[in-house]
Amino acid sequence: MLHVDLHCHSSVSDGLLEPAALVRRAAANGVQVLALTDHDDTAGLAEAREAAAEAGIRLVDGVEVSITWEDMTLHMVGLGICPTQPELAQGLAAIRAGRWGRAQRMSAALARLGIDGAQEGTARQARGASIIGRTHFARFLLERGITPDMQSAFDRYLARGKPAYVEHRWAELAEAVGWIRAAGGVAVLAHPGRYRVSSAMRKRLFDQFVAVGGEAVEVVSGAHGRNQQRDFARVARHYGLLASVASDFHGPGESARDVGSMPGLPDGLTPVWERFV
């Protein structure tokens, strides 16, 4: 089986490494097929593609799209996309604009709690990225010594129901799948084990995902333990979905798994990367 990692982030969104450095790290870890899937942006793909050619690995053009489904925020990875396809590009631009507005509201929420300077601090953390996300806020709170680690920043301030969390409407499920398919890509439901849903909700999610053209699911994920890997392997077989392997790597010291560190797929699944290699 090929050594693959089909979900990771660069400094274009909320990763710590620039695209070329991320690719070099993946190559050093033995990755043969890598997908760069920055949040709602494809601006890092050209640099990553050049670095991949130099490193002798295959780069799959990707993106991670933010979605609102039943008042929850979900993420969907698009693999094998054409990043310049107009429908996808326009959709992602609209999401990025919404992210800036949300960041301003989050900064105001922190100011009301007596934590000033969040807008400037998160912009510094973003280092010119096209988006500011909750990860940048968590880094700001850690830098200021307000929380002892990244997870505490989410637990105390940034998770849903906490004082600096801001509700926001992202793309609709069918809309996001449509953009990815229009761009020639495969829509992959990202890290489904992270979503706190009942069994009935999970069934609705997968039923709707498949109905609107979703084709794959992350079975092996940096967010999944072994039991979840087995669980989502069963889901993939039940729905006839392709299966993906994904670290969701954001940077050294921050991510549960390093880029390229994931185990292989369970038996009896069809790898999504067969579409690209």
C-alpha cells in the first residue's frame, strides 16, 4: 500500500509550516502521496506542487471546506480539485470573507471579557494567512499566558457554548459537495469521529452526504482511535464509500499525529487515492 496523507494544513490557513516546508517534512517522513487541504483556500497549492516535484512525491490538490449542517460546523475535504474552477473559487472566497467577519466578532467577545488586543494578536499569529480561525485565537491566548495550552483555550473560551465562541453560517452540505464535484474533485467527509452526534444524526448525515454526491470518508484520521477506525470502516462498507487516510496535521507540537504518521486502512476498503494514482 502507498504511504499517503490526504489531509494537512499549511500557513496559508492555520498550519505552522509554509507549503514547501510542509511538503519537505512529509517527504522526509516517507509520504508518497500528499494532499494539501488548507481551510477554505487553495493559495498554497502552487508552492506545494513545486516542492513536491523537487521531493519526488505526488501532490493531490485539495481543500477543506467549512460547512453548516443541522446547526453544527462540519468539514469536508475536496481531493483532486481544479483550484481555479470558478464555482469553487467563488464559493471559497465567500467563506473566507465570512471568516474575517467572525474573527472581528470573536475579538470583540474577548474584549468584553477583559482580554484586549485579540484582533492584532491573531493577525500576528496568522502571519499573512488568508483566514483567521479559532486556532489563531488559541495561539494568541497561549502566547498571552491566559491559557496553559491550546486545548485549554478551546475548552475555556473558543468551543461552542464558551464565552468567545461565535455562531456562524458556513456553506450548506449540498453546496460544498457541488463545488468540489464541479471542480472535478472527490468530496470526503473529514474526521467524522470528532462530531458529537447521536447515532440517528450520524445516519442522517451519511444518508444526506451520499445523496448529494459525497463519495468518501476519512476512516483513518488523526482524530480517530482504533475503535473509531473500525466503526467508520463499517460505515464506508455500508455506504460504498471510498476510504481516506488523514493526519489533519497543523504543525509540530500542536497536532496529535505528525504528517505521514498514520497507519494503513483496515481490510476490505477501496482507497480514495486510487482516483489519483
